[in-house]
Amino acid sequence: MGKLDKKIALITGGGSGIGRATSLLFAAEGARVVVADWAEDHARAVVAEIAAHGGEAIAIKVDVSKGADAERMVIETVKHFGRLDILYNNAGIGFARPLHMMTEEEWDRVVDVDLKGVFLGCKYALPELMKHGGVILSTASVAGLEGIRRMGHYCAAKAGVILLTKSMAMDYAEYGIRVNCVCPGGISTPLAETGYDKLTPEKLERAKNATAAMHLLNRVGQPEEIARVALFLCSDDASFVTGQAVVADGGWTAGHRFGSSR
């Protein structure tokens, strides 16, 4: 018996990276999964992987920053599976840019996807979860806990996710809804790779080594490692955990490393 048997899980950004790994793991643990992603072909590919292993899933094309899309993905989930038990707000974007060089449109897009997208997902999922209880999980970041150079827009959005998580946990505990977020460190995902796409091979190696050295474990994480944290937080194993920003960062935020050889 799986940890999520008979649960219905809606995962945004489910077509790649952490979302893909989580969709596959949740399905393997007995959940029926809604893979929501703006890249519908990626979502359908994940659904095919789940089906190939005997699981059940559907794909939904969605822009989480649009209220109509967020509402529709919840409606379609309930229409197809009859209920909703888990919402995982995982969709996110980001890029490096000094603030004085950032356009208003670039700021708005990151905040709209990374923070407003969480609000909209919750806004439309909560009425369903309030009927019988459930779990809301969101992907925040170590960037919501401390500053990162040239990532002010991303840091602001992810910090917002953390405090939104805590506030919602307080508001909806009486309905049997647990609300948490996970704060990954550097993770090897397609989103992370976009930051390296214009580097020469030599600069690419230096950049990746520098990123790895930010972690006490001297490596970036894998999507599957965050998926296992998500599984814990969305399962009954975490039945007494709510309102928390759970850090899974390979030691990134453990403390300053003065005198370190790394």
C-alpha cells in the first residue's frame, strides 16, 4: 500500500524538474495525479510515464498566473476524479538580472508566476479542500530565506510564498488542511540550466563548481530528492506538520563558512 493511496494530487509545473519527479513519485505511491503545466507536451509525456507504470493521471495546460486557468484546473480535476486532496504549487520561473536593468514586465512575470500563482491555486483549491481536509504544499526556495545576488524579484516572490504559507496554515487548520512549503537549494532542473545556456564550456564548469560549493554537501540536489520531501509533507507521515518552511538545501543556509577551503 502506498503512502498516498486513493488521494487526488494536483501538481503545477508537473511537466519537468521537481514537478515531474514529484508527479512520478506520487503516482508510484498510489495517488491519482493531475499534471498541470504551461507546456502541455511535457505534461502529457509525464502522464504517459505514469500510465506506463500502471498509474493514473491526466494533463492540463495552465498558466498559473491567470485566474481563469487556475480555476479551470481545479474544476477539471474535480470533474475527472471527483475530489481534490493535495495541491502542490510547484510552478515557478526565474532568471538573473540586476534590479536597475529589470523591466517592469520582467518583475511582474516572475512575481505573477511564483507568488500570485500560489495565491490563485490556493484560492480555487481551498473550497474543495475545506469540504474534507487536505494538504497544500508550495515550492519556495532558499532564495526566500536569504538574499541572492541579481535575484531580487525571485527572492521577493519566494519570501512571499513562505509567509503566505504560514498565514494560510493559521487560517485553515480548523478545516483539517495542512499548509507547508519546501525550500530547496540548488537543484538540477531545466530552469536552473537556463542560467548557464550562454556560457563557454570553461565558464560553465566554473559556474557549476561554484554553485556546488555553496552547499555543504558540495553538490546540487536532484529533483527526486525534493520529491521525497514533498511526499513526506503530503502524506500522513507529516500529520503534525503545518505552517512550516522545510529546508532541503544540502546545507546552503546552515551558516557562513569563514575559512572554509571551499
